Amino acid sequence: MTRGYVSWVALCCLVFGGGACARKEMPEQPPASEQKPPPSQPPAPEPQAAPPPKENPAMAPTLECALSAPASVRAGQPVELRFQLTNRTAQPLFVLTWRTPLEGLWGNDFQVTRDGTEVPYQGPMKKRGNPSAEHYVTIAPGASVDGKVELSQAYELKQPGRYRIAFQGRLLDVAEKQADVPRSLEAFQAREVQCPVVETTITSP
């Protein structure tokens, strides 16, 4: 093909085709209002809250302890302390009374302080062997048992002041079946109890 012929073809495209030989037609686009939006993505699932922790039966209260004493006593007068156990379970419990006011004062089972100073125990200390069935008390579901002790028989409470009294012992043996009592010393199953502290004021005579 000669150079002259190529130039003549190019000139014809310019004059008659309006540049159609040089450009390609683009596909027609629909109006923006008619364009379909891209498919929407499903919303991400919301995080689920963790389920609440299940109550552990072992954490439920079993034996509830309470102490009570007169708010004020004159020096030289008896100071009576009441000790109460309440069964919060749905079955009877069999509690050994040793080292609790349910049997009296036979050991240093209380922490007694006067204005922050410890008052030493001066009462008897009983020696023990294996218990018998009569040393246990039965507490029915929802029921309570209580014992009273006279603290001035074992602690020096003659000086005026503010006295703070706390039960520092524990229940030496608690059984859930009557057939399990009495138990020997090495088979005891002790149970911790928390008794709210009580206070009393000894005033001058």
C-alpha cells in the first residue's frame, strides 16, 4: 500500500465519518436513578451477653449464727450472752455442742476486748474423748437452738469500759444424717460459722 492511498483513507474518515473511524462507541449507561444498588450485606449479628453464673449450692448459707448481749451492765453484775444457731437448709442438721455456748463455757471460745485491749480467758478447759449421741443437738429445717453463758464467770469484766465480744470458735462436727452420729474425733466434719460481733458497756457501780 502506498503512502498516498493511506492519507486518502484517513481524509475520507475525517470528512464523512466525523471521526467515526478513530473512536469506538461506548455502551449506553442507564440513568443514575435507574441503576440498581449493589446487593446489601446482612447485618453482623450482635454479640450475645454471657449467661449469668449459676448459683453454687455450696455457697448457700447452711447454719446462721447470732450473738446478743445487754447493751449496758453495771460492773459486778452478770453479763449474759446468748448464742443462737439457725438451720437454713431443707433438711435436719446434727450439731455437736462442744466448744459452743450450747454446752456452756468449757474453753476459750470468745475473743473479748475492753477498749481494744484483750481480756484473757480464765475459765475451765475440759478434756475430751469421743462424743456420744447426747452431745449432739438436732436442728430441724428453719428451726433455731440457743444457749446462754455468763461471761463474767470466765472473763474479767469488772472494769468499766466498752467490751467487744466475738465467737472465735467453729462447730467441731456437723452431720446431715442421724445415722452418722456420734462420730469419732478423727471423723469430725467441722463447719465454719460467722457470728456478728456484739458490744456491751460496763458502767461504774
